[in-house]
Amino acid sequence: MEVITVYEKPTKVAPELSARLIELGAGKFIRCFNCGNCTAICPLTQDNVSYPRKLIRYAIMGIEDKIVSSIDPWLCYYCGECSDYCPRDADPGSFMMALRRYLTTKYDWTGISRLLYLSKKVEIMAIMIVAAIVGLLIYFLHGPVVLDRVQLETFAPIHIVDTAGLAVFFILAVLLITNLYRMYRFVMRDEYGERVRVPLKFLVADFVKTVPVHFFTQMKFKLCRVSNWINHLIMVYGYAAAFILFVPLLRFTQTNEPFLIVNPLSIIGIFSTLALLYGASISIRGRIRRSQPMWSYSHLTDWMFITMLLIVTVTGILVGIFRFIGLPLATYVTYSIHLMIVAPFLLLEVPFAKWAHLAYRPFAVYFSDLKKHFQSKGGGIHA
């Protein structure tokens, strides 16, 4: 008789995992008794994906490796049907949201995400410190205050603001790329926990045909029967337009020229402003009324994100209005406040909190396709 030895990697158990997820918003998941209703009702459930029952079992048992190597939490858009149909009120939708927060802390090599998510004081203090630093920089580095007409570029010299914007862009790019690489290292594992190395040609080809499409369409969200897909897509485009205007195109938008509504960049700015204002208003109203399962629980980071987004949007609108009607001092003061909120919003929310989901979601689809391809080819090439 031939004896076949099957290799199986020892499973590490993290006893603190359940408590950590509860801190992050999954307060009821331990009620789950594995009935499978959530899996049956989820429109994203497929042959190789079991939403979200499998992950709940891993969390209860403390099998952290299985959760960290999973892409499934990012493929969930929290439509809330699983929570509606849960007979134990275990709220699996909130559990999946908590998993996304948890995974964000695992991908982040700086440890800042963990501090922001697990400490209200740290998050508030971090925002205040970054805003105060920007305020001091504006106070000491601003140009002449012209009061007979609006001279925004004179008050905020473009070479200073543009350099600062490019520095922020560089920092964000480094943080997001390195965190995405850590995500790749975590999830590209075979069933035995061994790393799978993907040839470069597949990495490039799959990236080109997957990431841009899923970023600009968010098509996975459209599969949900209870869907806010249009609202979500409007906000995504609003984010993208605002970021483009603030970083690479800032030198063309911050000028001493009068604010003209017919200018193409102004049209993009107006669209971005309206999209973000609409999205923030919908989110705030939904979270206050708790009108849908996805808004039934809000972490402090969710509220801070929405609040800062609303302030950034409103101050941006006011700067445009004051420039248009010719109020110099009001323009300069409001623009300073705008920058003081934009800086912590970009430096803290984009790489470390909720805005990072915009990057992790399309890359999760990308990595999922790579894994499926190499599983079908016999497991890929092991490092």
C-alpha cells in the first residue's frame, strides 16, 4: 500500500481577533450559528465564494491567516440583504464592513490605520495637528493680501501650493502602492498558504483589462439587488475629478484670473463639487435615519470622512462664489480653511481610512482573477 503524505501548513489562532472586529463595528457576528441564509441570499455568491458565512466562521475560530489572505470582503458592497435575512440578527453586513477596516490595518505597514480605527482621540488629534501645521504654513508663507480685487495666486503663491500638492501626491502614491503590494503578498497564496508568483506579462495584461474598468464602472456593486450603484458611481467620479483638479491641474485652476463658469476646468470643478455634495448629503441623511442596513452602524472614521468631505466641498463652493462676486478677504480666509481641511483629508483618509477602499476594491477583483487563472492552470509558480 502506498502512503501519500499531504502537506498542510499549521494553522495559527489569534484569540484576540473577535474582540478586535467587535471594536471595528462587528458587534453581533458571534450570534451566527452558520445557517447559511446570508450565503444563499447574497447575489455575489459563486461556486468558490461563500459570502459571508465562511469568513464569520474563520473569525469566530480566530483563524486570522484565512481572513488576511481573503479577497472576499472587498467584493462585498454592503447592500445589506444578508443582514435583513439573518434569523439571529448577527448583522453579517456590518461584519464584512468591519473586515474591510481590519484588512486596511493589516495592509498598512505604517500602523497609522490601526491607530486611527482603534482610537477616537488619535484620529481627532491627528486631524487637528495636520490642519494646524497647514494653518501655520499659510500664515508664514502667504503672499501679499490684495484687497481691491481678488488675487488668489498672489495670496497663495502657486509655486508653494503646487509644490506642496505634488509632495502630497508623491506621499500618497508611495503609501498606496506599498500597501497594495502588501495586499498582493497577503492574498496571492495557494490553498496551502504558499506564495504564488505570477509572470509579469499576466500581471500587466490583467491589470490593464481589470483595474480601470472596475474603478470607473464599479460593476460589482450593480449586481446587488438592493443597490445604490448610481449614487456610489457619482461619488467615485466626484472624488476622481476633485483629486485631479487639486493635484496635477492645480497650477491651471489657482490663478488671479476671474472665476469663469464657462471655463472647462470650472465645469469639471462644478461637477465634482455637486457630486461630492450630493454624495455627502445622501450619506449623512442615511446614517442619521439608518434607512438602510449599510447605514445602520457608523464607525467614527465614517463620520469623520463624511464630515470632512462636506467641509471641503462647502468651503470649495464658497471660494468659487467669493471669487466670482469679488470678495478678496473672504476668498483668502475661506481658501485657507479649505486647505487646512483638504490636507488631513488627503493625508489621513486616502491612504489609511475609507477612501483607500476605492483602490482596494478594483485591485481585489484583479487579484481574484489572477488567482482563478493560476488555480485553473494547476497552482501557478511557487516562490
